[in-house]
Amino acid sequence: MRKFKAAAAAMLIGLGALPAAAQTKPPLGEVREIHDGLLAVGLADEIRKRCDNIGARMITAMTTLNALKNRARALGYSDEEIEDYVTSKAEKKQMRADGEAYMAARGVSPEDTAGLCRVGLDEIARGSAIGRLLREK
């Protein structure tokens, strides 16, 4: 009986800690591997839309998005939390700003299509996360 009470007490203490652990998760936008993966997909999408000589590896992009979603789930995020993150206007605005900063660091402004295409070709040549989502036509 004593062992049962001790085990029950330990379980209750453990269950009590679950909500606290769930609350300590950072917002999904702050999880670097998720954010950076989505940023790479977003930048690759922008490059393929604006550059006639660059296409997308759509299967690779879909596989990447599924892997990111599965990773977020493995980190304890619910489908609802994931959906809220990817549909959030504030998160989209932040992602756009991060994408523009990424390009600015490479000397490209949002209006500079030629520069964007140059970066796209550089990313393909480097085999970067962005480059693996693209292909030369």
C-alpha cells in the first residue's frame, strides 16, 4: 500500500508538471530550425516566381514543409499551434522582413529582380537550404 501511495503521489506530481512544461515552449516563430526552414522555402518560392531562368524542386519543397511540420509536432506543438503560426499575419510580416534582411545582406533590395536571380543561382551553386529547393532551367 505504501508503494502504491508513493507511486500515485509521484504520478500526480509528474502530471502537475505537464502544464508547466507545455507553457515553457517558446513561440513557434522563435524555434530556429522551424523558422529558418520556412524562411528558406519562402525565399526559394520568391526566387522561382521572379526569375525566368530558375525553377522550383516542388517535391523537395513539399517534403521540406512536411518535415518541418513533423519536427514541430515532435517538439510538442499541436496542429492548431502550427496552423496559427503559419497563418499569422504578424508572423508573415516578420518572415518577409527576415527575407528582406537576408537579401540585403547579399546586396539585394526587394525591387532588384536581377540581384535576386543572382543570389538564387549562387544558392543553387552552394547547395544551400535555399539552393536545394531550386534548379536552373
